[in-house]
Amino acid sequence: MEFVEWRYVMARMFLWRLWGHKWSGHSDCTREMVVRASTESAARKIAAWYRGGEGPEVWLDPKQTKCDVLKADGKAGLICGDTNCC
């Protein structure tokens, strides 16, 4: 049997943007995330793990947050930023 490197067996990965929940105005929460995952379900689980005070349920529930695949094509520009204006 021929040896196959693990990186060639893994699923294809995408960048996912998760955003739009009602907690966005609170100070102790994560407003949006960009994660690398193979599926939307996996992206939501990763977001739930790295959440803030809003709790994991917000990120797991499609009714509370939006989840979009970021495509590589398009104009050059900022992909992800978070500004806290004082």
C-alpha cells in the first residue's frame, strides 16, 4: 500500500463569515468571525467554540446568525477587520 500524506486526504477547506446576531451591540461579545472549515456546520461549531459572552447557541443556530462562504474572486481589499472606536 502506498503512503499518502494526510494533507491530500483532508476535505477541501473554505473561509466562512459568520455574522448578524442580536448581541452585536453588547461589549462582551464576538460580533462576527471568519473561520476556515470544510462545511457550514463545521464553521458554526468552530465559531461556537471561540464565542464571547453571547454563548455558543448563537453561532450554532442559523436563525440567529448568517454564515456565508467568502469567495476568492473579486476586487482586492480588506477581508476581516474589527475596530473599537473610543
